[in-house]
Amino acid sequence: MSYFIKPTNYKPYLDPQQTELGIQKIKDFFQVNLSAELRLRRVTAPLFVLKGTGLNDDLTGVERAVNFSIKDMQDEKAEVVHSLAKWKRVTLADYQIPEGYGIYTDMNAIRADEELGNIHSLYVDQWDWEQVISAENRNIDFLKKIVEKIYATFLRTEYLISESFPEIQPILPEKIIFIHAEELCQLYPNLTPKEREYEITKKHKAVFIIGIGNKLSDGKTHDGRAPDYDDWTSPGEDGLPGLNGDILLWNHILNIPFEISSMGIRVDKKALQHQLNITGKQDRLNLYFHKRLMNDTLPLSIGGGIGQSRLCMFLLRKAHIGEIQASIWPDEMRKACKKANIHLI
């Protein structure tokens, strides 16, 4: 079911023409700076992969991939990617990327099961990135350093936009804070995970929540994670499990926490086997990606995705992701947006 958050007295800072210019400025500037910070080279990515290889991501495990038959390959099935977490790791190996360097790409996906609203669309566009790391860097301190580098790129991009459009003033705090999902659970034991995100992000404005995917002390997970890319079970912050997390920013236009990136240190062989066992997905060890990881033909890595339209939406102070990207929306949402002074592309 779709939803719509009506902003209070919304008036866009930029008209549609200025918005398009702002989108271009953000995308051009951010990817160059991200590449420099993390030592990434750009690569070309697939829109779809063959079904049954294990290369596509199943996100929380319930989303259906858009698929189609390939006439010239005996109707073999292909799936539109959900994200490229596992594909990128294979590419690091195939391109023989050295330790300390990595790749980034424009990831475009269709997620047919999304609940459509101000921040969710059928169309997903991300900068997907992946960097080769050493075994010694599979720790929480290294993860935090990478998060801080990404956040520094957010700050520089926000400053560029404020220089280009003076009516938009910087609002991001100088530092991002780190907190484990279990610490959040202890801090707000009577709230749901989403309500906890609301409280902590409203307070600090920029937050990285560590350890998403593993069960917390209340027996629940903060949010779902697939078992075969992020490592959410190895010991991390103060011995708590998880070497992954999400970057959340406070969206003052909609007054909600705003997930801008999901990322983490990727599973090694031990973590992969453990996470497949506890999720009952051991059969995946027979798939192409998982065989390569178990056969030591894939490098250790860290990686993630950064929402392109979401970053543009945040930095240009937009109330709906449809002001940034062209997509399909229910008629009632289009009518509600029009009444709220929201121009959907």
C-alpha cells in the first residue's frame, strides 16, 4: 500500500529547471569525490543477471526480482538486479583490483515490491561501490573510517550546492555519530526499530547504526539483511555482533530519519557459512558466487550503496523522490502531491 507524507507549507527552493541543474551538479561532483576518497575506479554494471547464479541480492529475503525469459538462450531466465553487492566482489577479482583500491558504478534497479511513497520508488538508482581490504582491516574501526570518508563527501557536496544555490543553506552536522543497534535497543526498549531510528536521528541529525541483521537482546532484528554479503555476525563494537550498518540523516522537510546508504564489511568464508546456517540458506553454497568465495577466488572487501536520487532529494530539500527521478505513481498520490505543491517529474 502506498503512503504519502504531506510536508507543512512546502515551497520548493528550486524550480524544475534549477532542480535538473542541481541534480547534475550533485551527481558529477559526488562521484568524483567519492572515487578520490576511497580510491575507486568506475566500471560498467549490468542491469540484469542470470537467475540461479547467486549474483543477485535478495535484500531482506522477501522481495521478488523482476524477471524475463531470453529467447536466444532457450528461454533461460534473467533477473533485473536488486543491487550489485555480490556482482561487485566478483568484478574486483576478475579485474584484479589491488588491496586498498576498488570500483564504483551506477546501479539501476526495479523493485516491484516497494511500498511507494515520498522516499520509495519502483526505480532505484545508487552509486554502488566496493573496495578490496586486508584481513587485518575486517574490524569496526576500519568500517568507521570508511563511513567518515563517505560522510565528508556528503559535507563537501552540500557546500557545493549552497554555493550554487544560496537559498539552500548547509544543515549537516560536522560529525556523524556511531551507535550499535543493540545500544539503541537498550536506550529505547519500548520503541520499535523505526521509532528508535526516529529518536536517535532527530537528536544527532547524522547517525550510523551498526550491526543490522543480527538478532538483538529482545529477540528481534533491527532490520533484515541477506546472509551472503554484509557480515552482521562477527564481533564488532564492544564485542557486539556486526561489521555493517546504515547511514541515516535527519530530513527536516519531512521530519523523518532518511536512510542514505547501506554498507558493510563483507562476509568471509567463516561468516558466510555461519550466516547461511542460522538463516537456513545452506543450499546457496552450491551457487556460483558462493562457490567462488568458499574456493578463495574472491577478495575480502567492504562495500555499499549510496542512493543517488535520495542524496539529490536531501541536498536540494525536496519533499518527494518523484521530484528527482521519473517513475510511476498511483493517481491518488499524484493528486496529493499537486495539492501539496510538489512537482513530480
